[in-house]
Amino acid sequence: MPSSPPDLSPDPLGWLEGLEGVPSAFAATRDGIDALLRDRGLRRSTPEQTADSLLRGAHASAVLEGSGSTLEQVRDGGGDAPAQAAVRVSTELLGLVPVLGRSPLQALARIHALTGAADPGRPTTPEAASRLQSLGQAVVATRVPALLVASLVHAEVVAAAPFSAHNGLVARAAERLVLVARGVDPASLVVPEAGHLALRAEYESNLRGYAGGTRAGLHAWLLYAAEAHARGAEASPLRR
């Protein structure tokens, strides 16, 4: 995770809100999500809509992981190995909401285990383990907006690549989990994975920029992520 400047606020991630355009971009996206959930029937949402959102997210995440399976194949219980891994994660993801609140690292390890990897939940290097530890501590301590936290968690897991396989699946699932746990989308009706898939070239480019460890790369990723989350709201089953 890129180092914060010397005048770090008591909030470990508070300095991110000083990046130009970031607070306003995330505020606009949050307003759009809130309007969707309020105006299109959060109180009337059904478990079937939540399940559809999770399935659509699993398919989009799998495609970003290299899957060639169609949404129809995934919906019918089929699909290739990345698709099956993503679906396994999606079926148990919401049960990890309380775990995320008390131990983000335990939640990440469980998500990785759900992918079916041969070495479930174990970071591959001490450096990766340390980076995850720092991320977990920041997530527990921060009070910055949840969309920003979710976006940072996503990029940091991808950049740290702590697991031997499926780091992208873990990162995208963790992003969705943060949105649920922190009250942005309690019923998990937004499909952030679909937002990233719709912007795939920008998604992959900005992740590479973030992985470079520069402030500019971090800044660009966060501005991109605000747009991607807005696209994720457009992909919600509530719009159908």
C-alpha cells in the first residue's frame, strides 16, 4: 500500500480524502447508489434479487479472471474452473460480514479458501503476509467512506498478490463484502464486478498503475473506482 505523507492524520486512511477529486467522485457515486436503493425498492427487494446480483457478480469476476463461460452457463450450474470458483465464493460471501468487522484477514483467508485453491488462505511470502496485516489494521481503524475503503482493499489485494492463485477473485469479492458490511449496500444489490468488466481496459490499466506504488497510481485508481462503482449500480437487478 502506498505510504502516506508525513502529516498523516490519526485515521490511517484519512489522507486519501485529500487527494484531488476523490471525495467528490465517491460522494457522487454514493448518492447514485443511495438513490437506486431508495427509489427502486430496497424495502421491496427479494432474496432472489440478491442471489441474482451475486451470480452476476460471480460471472463478471470470473471473466476478469480469464473465464470463457457465459452467464447462462453459470446460471445453469455449469461453467469452467474460474467460474465455479467465483460461484463458490459468492454463495458464502454474505456470511462473512461479521467476520470482516472483527478480522479482515480471516475474511480474506476464507474467501481464498472458497475458491478451492490447494493452499487455502495462506499468504505465499512473509512480505505478502505483512502487507495484508497492514491492510487489515487500516480497515479496522479507518473512518473514511466505505466506497473508498472497498476500492482500496480491492487494489491492495491484487497488488500484494498474497495467495498462490485467484487473487483477483478474492479482491473483487472483498470489495463487495466491504460495501455490504459498511452499510452502502446491505442487501448486496449492486454489482461492482460488472462495473469493472464494463470498463475492463481501464480496470486493468489502473490496477497496474496502483501496483507501481506511486501516489499518482493510487490517485488514478481511486478516481477510476468511483466510476466503476457507478457502473456497478447500473448493473443492479433493481434496474431490470
